[in-house]
Amino acid sequence: MTTSTLALTLGDPAGIGPEIILKTWAALRAGGPAFMVVGDFDALASASVNGGSVVRRVTSPAEAVEVFPNAVPLLDQPLRTRVVAGQPSPAAAGAIIGWIETAVGLALSGRVRGLVTAPIAKAPLYAAGFKFPGHTEFLGELTATTGFDGTRGPIMMLAAPGLRVSLVTVHEPLAKASGALSVERIVNAGLITAQALRRDFGVASPRLAVAGFNPHAGEGGAIGREEVDIVEPAVRALRAQGVEATGPWPADTLFPEEMRARYDAALCLYHDQALIPIKMLDFWGGVNVTLGLPIVRTSPDHGTAFDIAGRGIARPDSLIAAVRMAGEIADRRGR
């Protein structure tokens, strides 16, 4: 058992977060990593076939470590509204945001050694006035994270055994993704990814493969200029700064096993270019890792699954992997 704990936010209480948290605790209670849930007691307890008997309120991370082998430790911050599984509500948004803020504060203060977040749904948060595209951007604001290019914001990585992918753009509409690319943005993502590979994943000399934007990586400009005007100069700039970067590579040939052996992370230029190969390779076990933060943060690589919430059939694989990865990264940073 570890001697300190992670913070795990409950996510949207109407989704599968409460269920997969309980299943994750059952899988990890004997050997850790230990975690303390930040959320609502009733929402978590209602997802258990044993009711509240497996959930215990705690007041500190130190108490959570003691409790963890026998019950799910919970820092209780109650909802002000009743939750119905599968029925998200903007009325819960304030509590959901508050759980994240509390957990980030615990991590920044060093009282917990990292943060894991259960899934949130953006639409109910937007309806309540939430101004951020998602978890990643909100965490960047809460931690005042600034990239190598001076802009605010961390980088999203998806990781599974055999593949890591970092995103240059994330939730941009595909029609706007090209306009969102720049040499500086790709270089910033590459530098943050290389830094994380060294610090968080133990890769002494990181190798990055940068994907092209167009089919066949643009065919030398014949079917798109993004590679010639943006990606190639970015690769040269990364190499000039000591990062072993190659590309642009045609995205349709970048992810077979033989190619994956040539790099430690792929730098992808838009959302689906990164997420499709990860989910094809390991649909249940992928982990979302936020790079560039002053704290450790991981999350499962899936959403709230309102359609199956409350039915007891949600798989916890990705959350289990996220907790384990957060513990491993925290251990490396501690060393």
C-alpha cells in the first residue's frame, strides 16, 4: 500500500462515474494506489449493491489511506439536488465544478500526490454557464499552466500499452483545425510531450513522430500545403531544440506495430487522428493524461455513458488504468 493518496473526483453523478469508482476500489483496495473520492456521499453509495456500507466519509487524505483497504474513502461535498442515474442536470453543475476545484487544490498543496477525474458531460455544464471546452482546459486555468510558447494551456495525451498520442488541436471543429495549426503550436506540443516522456514515463531520449495533416502527408504540397508550410518547419524547429522528431508521416501508415516501434509518442494534429488508433488498439483500457501541468492528472478515456448508467454493467478498465498510471507518474516525480 502506498503511504499517500490520490484524489479522484466523482464526475457527473448521473453517469457511470459512481459505479466504476466502486469497481475500481474493489480491484485496487488490496494493493493500491490508494485514492480518496471527492464528491457526494449519496450519489456514490447509491451505486453500490451494499449501499453506503462500503463508502466512508473522511476528513483528510491521511485518514483516507487508513480507510482505503476496508472502504471507499470520500471527502463529502454534498449535492443540492437529487440525482437520477442516466438523467444529467445543470443543477448538479456547481457541485461537479466544486469537486474538481477541491481536488486540484489538494494536489497543488501537496496533500494528495495526484488527481484522477471521472467523466463529466459538457452539455449540462455549458447550460449552467461553464466557460471551458472541457476538463483539460479548466485544469489549465486552475493551475495557471503556461506552455513553452507562452500561451495558456496544457496538452492532452492518450496512452495505452504500445501507443501514446499527443494532440496539437483538441476540440476544434474539423473545418477549423487547419487554421488552428501553427509552427509554434506544434513545437509547443512537441516540447511538452518530450518533457513528459522524460519526467513522467521514464523515457531518457524521447522520439516523436509527427503526423501529417492531409492524405499522404500532402504529397509535397500537391494535395495540401499544411505539411510544407507548417509541419515540416515545426519538425525542424523541434530537432533544433534537441528533440528527436521525425515527420510529417502519413497518418494512415503511422500506427501499425512496425511503425510504433520507431517512436515513443505520436504528435497528432486533430482529435480523431489521435483517438481512433488508441481506441482501436485498446478500447477499454486507454488513459487520458494531461501534460504540462504542475500536478499529476489522468482520467479514463471515455465519457459518462448515460445510456447505461445505473444498470451495473459499466466496465471500470479505463479508470483502473488511469489510477494506476497516476500512481506510477507520481512515483517517478517523487524520485
